[in-house]
Amino acid sequence: MLCSMSRKGNCWDNAPTESWFGNFKIERVYGERFETRQEMKAMAFEYIEVFYNRKRRHSTLAYKSPRQHLDDWLIAQQQEKLVA
């Protein structure tokens, strides 16, 4: 098995992905039993598209959800166009 490395051989490039999957498993997967693969896919879709992107607050986004952050950014862009 080969480790995944960046161009310079730095193994830290996988840290954000591994962190996200760790949170996903802790928040939604552990302790659950799924009868079918489709049931697991539906739960993963609901977590990512409904909860994680629209409701869950992220510390790196000033404790806003990604949706709130995007909306604020779009409003700021529109205001900049009005000023210019």
C-alpha cells in the first residue's frame, strides 16, 4: 500500500478530508444500522446537503453555516457593484 502524498511528499494534504470524514462518522454513522445501501446513501445525502451545508455552523466561517456565509458574500458583492 502506498501513502497518499502531495507533490513534495507532504502527508498533511489529506488532513482536511480525514477531518471531515471523522466528523461525519461521529455525528451520523456510529451507532446506526442500515438495512440497505440505499438507506445509507439517503442518510449521507441528507447530512451533507441539508444539515452540513445549510445548518451546521463552522468555526472557520465565523460560526455561520456555509449557506449563510455564501448569502452574506453575495450581498457584499452586490453592494460593491452598487458603489462602483
